[in-house]
Amino acid sequence: MTDHSHHLDDYDYDLPPDRIAQFPAPQRDRSRLLVLESGGQAPVHRTFADITDYLRAGDLLVINTTKVFPARLLGRKQTGGKAELFLLAFPLPATASDRESSWQEAVAPALIKSSKRPRIGSLLHFSDRLRARIEVLHPDGKAEVTVQYQPGEDETLETLLEAHGRMPLPPYISRPHGHSDEDRHRYQTRYARQTGSVAAPTAGLHFSDDLLAQIRAKGVEIASIVLHVGYGTFAPVRVADIREHVIHRERVEISPETAATIQRVKEAGGRIWAVGTTTVRTLEFAADAQGRVRAGTGDCDLFIYPGYRFRVVDNLITNFHLPKSSLLFLVSALAGRQRILEAYRAAVAAGYRFFSYGDAMAIITKP
């Protein structure tokens, strides 16, 4: 019997507020791991480091090496009032910077929070060498801004944002005074390389350097993709029929080396393990009808919900996702809605920690 419900209310579950993790586990690979295998067996409760028991030589682990940047900037308007700028993407160099000015420029979409909406053309000041000019104010509350900056010696826009910005923690993590020093390191995977995300690919937060070394020593290959996670990942689904939801677009990149490795492993009978829903969306978006992954860049708008037929991914390592969210639809497409909800109820009962800083789940469709 198929379990392809498209009713939003069928993806709800009860989650006590104290199950939402506010801080990471003391050690990355010591979070808990719920293992859900195909065949109808009951979930197995393990520690994340035990993932090595399920990986074997010849498998391929695919990770997302995007890096989160401090996208929240607290500053002041020209009038003196407080303002917060949330950059929705890492600013790109402006095509028509004022070459007579000592200020360098880059453009980005953003959200602005202030007591009174700033005027177009006005400036938001974050430091003596970092500010933003408001270019466009959209009706939906978004804005287009030009970030202006004066880097010192050995400084870049990225290092200025590191110095003056705050990590863009999800709205369900409470930090009245902004991010902590711990957040700066722990809301980032150990293998983060390409700057561009406003949210972490959180399944990767569980991997320590030691665990990655153990996985390689076991004969498991590790390949990488890039998906820069956008703010749309937190967008609520507001339609009763989930098929009518418009999924957000995110920039992806797959190297020729990764595409070739995936093909080689699949032809040799190895299993493709995706670390996180971002990796799933990237691989499936780039796959042709035969499951061959194409190298290149693009804007991923693949919406995966029950009824979707996976072409590349065999097994998934992921976190526990919000009720009625597009990510819950995705894991339900892989494991079955009822099995996922039963596993979530078991996790709640067993005291698992949920969402970005929470515990992990391994969905194994190919044992």
C-alpha cells in the first residue's frame, strides 16, 4: 500500500518545546543516532560514532562543504535608530562600483529589521569600515542592498563580516545576546570550505575529524558537493496540498570528480550515502533519468515529497525536522511517511534532541 499523502496536516507531530536542542552535544560524534532500516524493523538507538558499523568498504559518503557566514549585522540608521540587516546570500561584487571612492561594493538580497522602515538610498552603519546602502524595498519585506566596505591590510569582506556579524542561528534557538563563541565553531561543519550559507547543513555537524578518519580507514570514500543553504529552508508551508508549495531555490555545484566518483561507485555496487537533505537535493537535482549525476552549477529547485523516485541516493544521514516542513516531506519520500512519524514519536519518547543542534537519524533503504 502506498503512503503518498499530500495533505499538510498528515505531516504533523507533537514535540514538547524542551526537546528542541538549544546547544550542541558536548562532542560532535557523541550525539544520539536513531537508525531506521528498510524492512519494517523497529528503530535502533545508537551513538552517532556508531555510524561506522553501518558503512562498509566500497560505499561513498557525499558531504556538503558549504560554509556559513555571519549574516546578521547589528547597526544604526543615519537617523541614529537601531537596525538589523540579515544578508540572505553572501554579497557578490558590484558590477558598477564607484572607482573614485575608497569604498568597495558588493550586492546582496537582505531582510531589514528596524522600528521604522529605512528609506531607499539611506545607509545602515555597522562599523567605521562596513555599511550598507538600501537600493530596493520589496513589498514582501525583502530588500536589495549594496554592502560598502573598506578592508585593511590582509582583510576581505568575509573577514569584516566575521568581525562584525553574528552567526544566523535558526529562529527556534534562543540567544538573547546573539551567538556565543561556541556557536561560531559548532554551527559549522568541520569540512566547511566554500562560503555562502545562511544556515548550516546540520547533518554534517555530527562528524568529528577523528570519525571522518575512521570512515576513510574503513575503505569508505568521501566526495563533496556544494549547496549554499538559503533562508528559504525555514519557510513555512502554507498550503493544504503540499504539492502546491513553491520550493526555494539554492545554488549548487558538483565537480567533475564527484560526478565521476558517484558513477564509479554505483557501477561497482557501492552504496551512496548522502549527508543531509541538502546533499540529497543536490544529487537528485543533477541526475538524469538513468541516475547519472552531471557535473556543473545551477539553481536547485527540486521539491521532493512522497511519490518521488530516488535516482542516486541509497541511504541518508539527517537530523530531525520541523513538523509540516519540506524537509519532513523529503525524508518521508525516502522512508515512508508513517514510518518516519512512528520513528519521530519513538525519538520523542526516548528523549532525543530535535532540529539543528539535535540528534541524528540514519535512513537505510539499501542495507
